[in-house]
Amino acid sequence: MNEFFLSILVFSPLVGILVLAFLPKTQESNIKFVGFLATLPALVLSLFAFFQHLGGGNIDQYDVKVNWIHFGDFAEMGLFKIDYELGLNGFSLILIVLTAVLSTLAAIASIHIKKEWKGYFMLFLLLEIGMLGVFVAQNLILFFIFFEITMIPMFFLIGKWGYFEKEKAAYSYLIYNGLGSAILLIVIMVLFARTGTSNIEALAKIMAMEDPATVSPFSDSLKMGLMIALLIAFGVKLPIFPLHTWMLRVHVQAPPSIVMLHSGVLLKIGAFGLIRFGMGIFPEQFESLAVLIVILGVVNLLYGAFLAFLQEDFKMVLAYSSISHMGIVLMGVGALNEAGIQGAIFQVVSHGLISALLFFLVGVFYERFHTSTIMNLGGMAKGMPLTAGFLLAGAMASLGLPGMSGFVSEFMAFLGLFEEMPILAAIGCIGIIMTAVYLLRATLGITYGKAHREFAGVTDLKAAEFVPVLVLTALIVLIGVYPSVLSEPLQATLETIMLGLGG
């Protein structure tokens, strides 16, 4: 059974797609129920693997490797073959759980979708397959295939079910991410052509050798060029300034349930790729670029924070906030020590949960009032006290209040950076201060600002809406008060990364 575990986990939403294909498109309630139900197998299996690993179980038992594609007669030597390889480590396991949890909650949030539910949920489940596959793929070509699978449904989900400028946002997403994918494909093809393998662990070992027996040799300049190309490819996804403009459009124009997945999971593929491939395959080159990566992180942090302060639309505040918080990820990985890298990974998970919570609440506001402008949402504390309370909790987590996940991630990332680059870390602290300023300004305006409408007859959180906000808030608090729930599964992965960096 173990050899099928990851395949079932990744492709389980496919069953939901097949069931939906045979349901009449007029059966709204059945379609929504099947769409939600199809996300549960991946959630159950991912939680099973997580708690088993937390209890001391070996997650290597789920690794699978099956012969897939061979080229010519080189297969006997183990060259130029692409296998179907899936596997887990501590980092990918945490992201698999994050993906499964947010997919289920986003399926619940999809109750606000107004039209063509059948097509929506079929694309939604295809997106989940791509996201799950990205984090368990054990070779670069399989990773790229799953990476591309995420782009197709996202394009249609934005362009069909988004808001006023949805087509522009969808094409912007496609063009930017398509260019990033093209650069990534070039890197993969060069590695495959010169080494004869696309296996991630094999590539890491080959690059660590003094004089590896490759099909064609690697010069130091070529390695650096490939590392820079990876930085650009995943920098688009993260996103790194100035490759970020597409993301602002997506956050504003896509439906909130899809933005939950985009900000919570898809942006994190950029961080995952930089750590897994950049740091894992090219550790020396990554170390050479560490100062540049930290500078880019500081720029992201300050740029996003200052522009978030100037926004009047809460969606734009959260969009620039995502850019700012991804700067902390770059600063953490650029520190090249255990505290910094662990802080970056914590930030990936923490921001995924916090941004999903805040964008879900934006969806609740928009559903009620058809606006996300801060001024027009004033007086929420009186009209919708429960929603306003959860908004305050999400904002406090995002600005790094102790006892919540944002504090743990930011503290570790800055701790690691202060050890290595104290001046850049001190400059970055300005961004932390600005984060508190723009989040408190926006939250105060929404909760206690002047009310421009009557709230009579307006429903506070509905029963179905309680589930996402309660689950996300509980997870944010859990990580904040008991960070070992993440640090323990990550320990082996961190040791491997530090060993590759020579630490």
C-alpha cells in the first residue's frame, strides 16, 4: 500500500473531477458537495503522514519510483531516463498539509461563487492536483509538469470567475508565469542534457563533486548562470520586486476562494523552489548570491510595506502585504544559517495561513457589501462584530503579535540575519514597524471607522463561514504557542540543507 500512498494523495481529486463530469450542471448543491468532498482524501492522507512522522515514523516508506521514459540505449547506464518519482521530506510534508488544508477550506469558501459551478470545481480540483504534485515530485521534469498543471486552471479560474478586470489579470498571470516557466525549463534541460538525470538528489550529489563524471562538464560560470536563472524563474512566482505587478492584479481580481490558494500555496512554490533546487543543487552559487538575495528581500519588505500604507482598497493592502512578507522569506534564506532558513520556512507556512484567513474575510465583506474599500467598510465592529474580531486576529498575526505564527517566523528569520548581516537586518526592521502601521490603519478603518451604511439585516458569519475562520485562526495560534509542531518535522531537512552549505 505504501508505494501507492503518494499517488493516491496527489491524484485523489481526479475522482471528484470524474464524478462532476457526469453531474448535470443545474445541480448546484450536489456539485458543491462533491467539490468539497473531493478535497477530503488528500487532507486525511496528508494529516495521517504528518502525525505519523511527528510520532517518529519514517516518511521515506512512501517514496515511489517507477520506470517511465527512456531515451535510446543509455537507459542501461542509468542515463537519459525519466522515472515517475514521488517522495517526501519534512519541508514538502508541511507544504502538502498546508495545501490540503487550504484546498478544503477554499472549497468551503467557494459557496460565494455565483455561476457555472461545475466548470469551476473541475478546474479547482485540477489545480489541487498540480499543487500537491509540485511538492512531492522527486525529479525536475515531473516537478515542471505539475508546475504547469497549476497554471492552466488558474488562468481560467481568474479569467472566468474573477471581477471587473479579470481577463487582464488572467493574461498578466499567464504571461509572467509563462516566462518564468520558460526560464525554468531551460535550466532543467541544460541539467538533464549535461548530467543525463533529472533526479533532484542525484543532481545535488553531482554538483557537490569536485570532478563529476557527467556527459558534459559544468564550468563555474555556467553553474552561476543556472543559479541566476533559477532565481529569476522562482522570483516571478514568489514574487520578487520588480517581477511582482502580475500578482497585484490577481489578488484584486480573482475570486477570494482562489486568492486563498494563490497567496496561501502558489506563491510558496517560489520559496520552495529556491530552497529545494537553488540551495539544494547549487549551494556554492547560492552562497555567492546570498547578499543580493537579502538585499532583494529588504527591498521587498520595505517596498511592500510602504505601498500597503498608501492603499485605500483592503485587497491592495493585502496584496502589497504579501510582497512585503515574502521579503522576510528571502532575508531568512539569504542568512544561510539554521535560524534564518527555519524562519523562512515558518514564514512560508505562517503567511499561507494568515493570508488565506484575511482574503476569506475580504470575500465575506464583498459578498455582503460589494466593496473592499476601507472607507466604505467602516463601522464593522458594530455591524459584524464576529467578522471584525477575526479580522483583528488575522491582522495581529500578520504584524507579528507574540503568541501567533507571524511572531515566530519573523523572530527566527531576523535572528538568523542579525547573526550574519546586522546592518541589512536593522534596515529590514523598518519594514516590521511599517507592517504594524499599515495593518493597524486598515483594521482600525474597517472596524471603528465611520459607518457609511446601515447594518440592519446584515448577517454576521454564517455557519459554513465559521469553519475556515476557526480552523485558520486555531492553526495560527497553535504554531505561535507551540512552534515545535513545525520545527520537529523540519529538523532532518534543515540538517541536510546545512550539510550541503557546509554548515
